[in-house]
Amino acid sequence: MLGAHRRAQPRPPARPRQPRYPQARPVTRQDFGLEQVLRELGRRGGGGFEWYKDSCLLRRIEVRMRARGVGTLAGYAELLAADHDEMDRLLRTLSVRVTSFFRNPDTWQRLLALLAQDGAGREGRLTAWSMGCATGEEAWSLAMLLLEHAGRSGCLPPEGIEVFASDVDAPALETARAARYPAHALEAIHKVLDRPYGAVREGSFEVESSVRPRVVFHREDLTAAAPQPGRYDLVCCRNLLIFLGPEGQRRVLDAALGGLRAGGLLVLGRTESLIAMPDPHPVPVDVTHRIYRRAR
């Protein structure tokens, strides 16, 4: 009959969606090809990744393998050797770039108080190291903090402040040297310092010219860094150790503590879980803020 409703026909069962890329089995440290991948990373200056925890290294390599539809580590190593763009993508995936100006502001306030308490810089010089500086926010924060301390103490000229900042990630270091960040960086700085040491221009925060000469950025594999005995008054190594296995942690801590002068301060990340504490152990100064002092 015209206009009569047809009985709805049952729909066939939906086919399961096929994965966009082949599903490779999870890779392990024993897989043939991992050494080739690490070798290719080393050729591009991406050293030290062999000391990462498995959850950081292998899972992130798997992400790129799935994205490119490669089922084996050996096949992925061949791709890396032939495709520089893929190498850059892998380096970005592996690199640690979680950072901000004055992350955990109460830790920075505590550090500023300790510098004043110690009379840091009385000899007219104060040198610090930002390990794993990524895009530079921590290094610039450190320089600003030391300049603030110099201004309050009145015993340290600005030119006596030196901050060395290192990371293995070359593109991140380019961003750090440009010293230009989203405008909201200004809010974080005001939580700790009396003045911002920079200004917002054309929608971006720019570190002021008086601060820029105080920081030197350089590319370095921190798991292979040679200690420079007694060079630094302060070392910041925040939120790097958490990505490393025991041997990687030991290597980085050896460089950090080996570079500190007697009585110098080491600052770690608030969520760091130390697996390998070097011997002799640094002395805890503030457990909450993960601040330690090298034994005199």
C-alpha cells in the first residue's frame, strides 16, 4: 500500500576497524635492530638515549614505528638512515621538553633564601649549570634568580654571574637562544621575583638584553659529560633523572656533583625518584624541594 512503512531490516554487524598501520609487537632491549637505531641517533648528535628507562625509550620508538608503518627495529633503523626528517621526528619524540619559567615557584623562593643565607657570590662570582635545559625556561629563570640575589645582596656585580645551560636537543637550544616565549611567562616570573627581567612585545615575552649575556647554551650529552671539578656554585638538574635508568642517573649525578664546589647546591625535580645516589652522598638541605649540598 502506498505510504505504508516498510519493516526495518536489521543492519549487518559492523566490521571491526582495521588498524591504520601494521601492529608491530612491543620492542625490547634484546631486539635485533635497537643497536642500529641508537647508532643512527648518535650519528645525528642524539647520544645518551641508551640510558633512558625502557618506558621512555622503547615506547617512544614504537610510536614512530607505528606512525611510519614499520614492523621491526631493523627496518626502522634503515628508514632512519635514509630519511633525515624521520630522524628529526624521532629526536623530538624522545626529547624531554616539559619545562616552564619558575616551575614550582616555592622551590625557587627557597633557593633564593638559601643563596642569601649562604652569602653566595661574596667573592664577586657566582656560576651555575642548568642540566637538560630544553627550550631554556629553566636557564633563564636561573639567571634571573641570580641577578635578583645580586641586587638584594649588593655584593655581586651582574657581570660576575654565569649560567651554563646544556641539552642534547639542537632545535630546543635554538628556541632557548632566541629568548622569546609566550606572554604568560610574565605571570610565572612575578610569582618569584621583584621585577620581570623582560617585557611583552608583539604578544611574546622577551628576556631583556641585560640578562642574555649571563647565559651560555651548548649542546651536550649529559650522560657522557666530564665533571669539571669545583666549577659551579649551583647545579639545577630538574626532571631529567626521572627519565633515566640507574646507570644513566649515576652518570648524570657524577657530572653534577663532580662539577660542584664544596658546599655548592644541587637542585633536583620535586618528583624525582632517585635510583642511583652517588657516593659520597650529597647532604639534604630541603627534602621537600629536593635541594642538596655537596659535602665540604
